[in-house]
Amino acid sequence: MTALAGVWGARPQQVSALLDAMGPRSASHRSTFAETADLAVACGHHAARAGQGVCIDGSLVLVLDGRLDDGAERAGRQDHQVIFEAYKAYGVAGFARLKGQFALILWDGERRRLICARDALGARPLVYRQSGEGFAVCSEERGLAPLYGDEPLQPLRVAEFLAGRPAPIDAGMRASVRRVPPGEAVIVSNGVIKLECFDRLALPEATSDAPEDQIRRFAELLRTSVARHCAGEKTVDCFLSGGLDSSTLAMIASRAVTGPVRTLSLVDDSHPALSEKPYIDAVVKAGRFDVHLRNVAGYDPFAGAEDALRRHAGPVAAPNLLMMRPLYQDARQGALLLDGHGGDEVVSKGLGRLHDLARSGRWITLYAELRGVADLYGERASSMLWSLFRAYGPGRYKLAAVMSAARRLTRRRAAPRDDLDLLAKSFRAQSGIEEEIARRRRPRPSDGRTAEHAVLLEPQQVFSLEVLDREAQDAGVEARCPFWDRRLIDYSMSLPPSAKLKGGWTRLILRQAMAGTLPPEVLWRRDKHDFSTQLRLGLQRSAIISSSAIEAARASLAPYLDVDRVLALRARLDDDRHPIGGADLQMLWRIGLLSIWLRLQNPRPVP
């Protein structure tokens, strides 16, 4: 729960303003290094959980957000000592030897260079800004607000937000702000910035372990990850949705720590059939827990939106963000908070196996597997089979041309066809969103393991981790995601896709590894609740996204959106006979959030 800041330039005293702008995460236990007239490096901590201050070793100065893993090679040394020794021995390349999740700022006084680095997983954020006055770096984009002032969001970032697409891993929301990419170091020397990659999340070699050894090894790595994160913690809290990931972490943690684990759960008393409470109850009966439930009946999808917009320095495409906020507030101050985020990505639902079966033309087996997974993707098995056939089936290139011509002949204005259809044509052109999508398009993976690994490299993963970090740090808790563990990831990526999907059972190896730990009704559940119904009802009730509110905001929304099409989509929201899908619900939520942001910013045309 640490905020980092550094300024090298004309006004190093601004480092305090950067810490101030990051809110509660930097409000206490501050320390600053300012030996030279033009440089200051500092850190601050949340009052509920103080961390390490500025560390000095000769001409080296370090501030650190994160924690290195314990290991025999550490021999009792503190985190900063391990980092100093790695840097002195190997330079920036030595950061690849660090085990754990971290962001750091290191001043090398002898070589007069400032180094800003993040580990390859990207769980700890770090952003920077270069201007005529010098270089500045800190943990969050809002921390740079004293420098960028009223600089507007980039049009492309707004377009990506509305389309539900994350920004590139190195892009800030404003043109003057950049993010340090995971596994890279930004090195500043003589006013020149260069990036050096020291680590990458590479695809490991396929494991030769027998199936029974795969299960044993996977279970061992997952339990070790949870135990490692819980080590030395006085209080451990855990999100518990009743799903496979959070239930797994809760059960493992309850056996790994001495006191009861506080579980934080959302339930819906107004719709018992949609509530996850039966699954939550099954888990809490099987372990030692301090149970805390939040009722989402009457959920307002825009409650707390203004504070969230300030926390994240703008709108972020995270539809459950505001629903989850009360759970962060229910956590104990200074506690470790375990989050099941990353489970779906690290232990795939079967994406790789689907691609392998389609590529090899095993269509009957593929369809059988799809019948077990289609509901998780919100589609019919036949629709998914057709999509895969178009991508991999015989004659697919001719088929694609015919389908493209058919779409041109039957094009309608009635409903959105893709994520960009509600954007104003002029804004689509100005923002360059279509060109950006084309630029980031990647070739189809060559096999199933490559497909699963590619998911981990998508910008969405880093974006999600950064959002979770800001939410937790601001609330006074230390959030960690045990599935997002380097050793566990490497082993999971070495497994054959058939270890994760077989016989219609998704994420099979996790289920097998947790046999005897999780209650059977949780272990073998096929569905996963996504709160779409609660979002739909909340949007229907909300004045923020009512037709009259959209019409009243037409002048401010029109530079970004085709307001008439937005109104048509809003009208469909009230048709309970043909409810709109999750993608459209999230689109309406993003439009509502944008309207609030524009009001806060005193609406003005896109520059």
C-alpha cells in the first residue's frame, strides 16, 4: 500500500504534490530523498499499512511498491537489499532475477540515471511524464494531475473506453502520460528516455508430466502461492463469490492462516434464484470464516461514480467496479485481501482446446465440448461451432468472402453490429479507433497452448490489475491475486489444453486439484453468475441513463456518440420480452459513466 513519486527537472519540490494527488495510498509515513538540486524521489503509504521508506546504498536510492517472495536465496535479506545486489551485479537485467510483484524507482547517482521498472506481470502500476520542465514518475495517473492540469483525455482513449477495449500497455489516458510496460525499465539520463526490456512472460516448454502428476503439481503450486501471499499477515480477507476461483482461494487460505478469514460476498435477496448464496453457504460451512454479505438488491450502477472517476483519473471500462466498491469498504483496514482475478485466464476455460480441435478438423468432438462451455461464453454451441468452422473449416476463405458480401447486402441500422456502431462517425475518424484496432490485430495462434498464452499478454490483463490495485489501495487494503503467480502461470501454460477442457468440463485441472477441498456443489458447478440481470435492472431504474437524461446531454455526448442510436438502444433496454445482451448493457453503463465524466469536466468539444 505504497505510492511512489519522483521528479527530475526544474521543480523537484513538486514531488510532494504528486504524492498528495494520489489520495489515501500516500497520506502517511512519507520519506523523501532530495540530495541534488534538481531531483527528488519519495514514497508515501496508507495510514493503515506502512511500508518501507526511501532506501539508500551508497550512490543508489530506491523506493519500492510491492513485495518480493521469500526464498532460500534471500538468506534473511530485506527486499531493498536483494534489489540493490541484483542491480549492482547485473544492472537493469538483474531485475529479471527478482521473484515477486513490484514497481520501483531507482536513482543511480554515480551514473546519474533514473530507472523506473515493473515486474513482468504488471500487478503494480507506474506511470511517467516528460515535458520541457523535466521528467516525473509516480504510481498513478492522477498523481501527475499537478503537472498535466486540465489536459483532456486523448480521443483514442475515449473511443477505446466506449468500445470496451483497453488501451495499449504503455499508453496513458492523456497524451503526455505514459505507462511503464510490464517487464520493462524506463531509463532517464541526460534528459533522454529509453526503454529496456528485462523480462517477458514467455510460453514455456510443454510439460512431460503424467496426468496424475500434473494435478498434484498444479495443486502444490496453487497452495504455495496462497501460502506465500498470506505469510506474515495478521489479517486475511477474501472475496467470495461462490465461483470456482474465489472459493478455491478462500478454502486454501482458511487452512493456511491461524485466524478466521473474513469473506466478502455479494448476494441478491430480491432475486433468490439469481443469488450465489447457496454456493457461498456451502463454502463457509466447510471452513473457518468471518462471513460478511452485501445485498445488491436495488443496485444503482452509478452509485459512487464521481469518486471512482477521480480515483482512476477518468472513465474505465470495468462494469462491476462500482458494485464491488462496498466489499472493499467491508474489508479490514490494512488487511491482505485475496482476489480470484486471473483464474479464468491462468486456468483457461478451454480456449486452446477448442482451437486445437477445430484446426485438426475434429468437428464432432468439438461440438461435444462446446455443449459444455457455450453458456460460459454467452452463446449457443451451434453459433460457436459455426464461428470456428468459418475460421478453420475447409473452403473458409471463399466462405468469408460470401459472408462479407451478404452482410453488405443485408446491412441494417436497427441494432449495433460491433463495438463501434454507436460512436459518431466523425469521432471514429478523428480518434483513429479503427486504425488502432487493425494495428493491434494479431495472427491466429498456431496451436492451443499459444492461444491460451496469448490471452495472458493482452492489454486487458494489465489494465484489470491496475484498476484492482487502485481500488484496493484507496480503500486501505493490500489486494493480491494468487492465480496471478509466475510459477503457477508458467506451469499452467506448459499443460496441454486437454488438461483444462475435457468432456465438456472447463478448467478441469483446477477442479481435479481441489477435489476434497471444495464442496462438490461448487467444485462441479458449470455456470458462472455475472450479475447481468442486476445491471439491467439497475440501468432501467437509473436516471443517469434514462432517455430524457440522454436527450438532455445530447450536446455533450454528440461529439462522441450517435445519440439517436444510443436512444434506440436505451428504448430496447425496457423490452423485457427480448432483453438486450450483456455487451449492450455494458455499453449503456459506459455511456452513463462518460456522461458523468463530461459533466464533471465542464463539457467541451473534443480537441
